[in-house]
Amino acid sequence: ITFTAVTHDSRCPVDVVCVWSGDGVVRLTLHVGPPGGDGPDAVADLHTDLEPRSTPWGPYYDLRLSALEPAPRVRLPSAEPYRATLVMESR
């Protein structure tokens, strides 16, 4: 699993009041096949607040985006890199 990028981030900043929570989109590259093998790669875009929030991972599991940090701010924007928390769940 490779965290490729955050392709969209319209989440509500934590230092303001919003009508809608917004949405962040994390792009993952998923290697399919044996470790180190030549299996194909699949791309999955997972959302923080919209669908899809999860994607199949092999025949028995789903990979779900649990959190995207840091939270956006209007004042003092963060210079920290994005961190995605993923959860693997059995079907």
C-alpha cells in the first residue's frame, strides 16, 4: 500500500464554523499479488466524508480510511505532511 497523495481537501478548518464538514480524498496505490512480485497495481481514492470510504483488499478484506491529519486551519496553516490512518476489516 502506497499513500500516493491527497488529491482534494475541502474539510472544514478546525478554527472556523462551517455548514458542511467538507471532504478529503486520499489516493492509494495498492499492489495486488505476492510481495515483490509483478502483480498489477490498483489505484483507490478514499474519502473522509463521502463515498467510497473503503475499497476491497483481496478476497477477504476491505481497506477503510479512518482519519486524515492534520486538520486544516485558517490561521497558521500546517506545514506538516498529511498522514492517513487506514483500517483493514474482514468482510
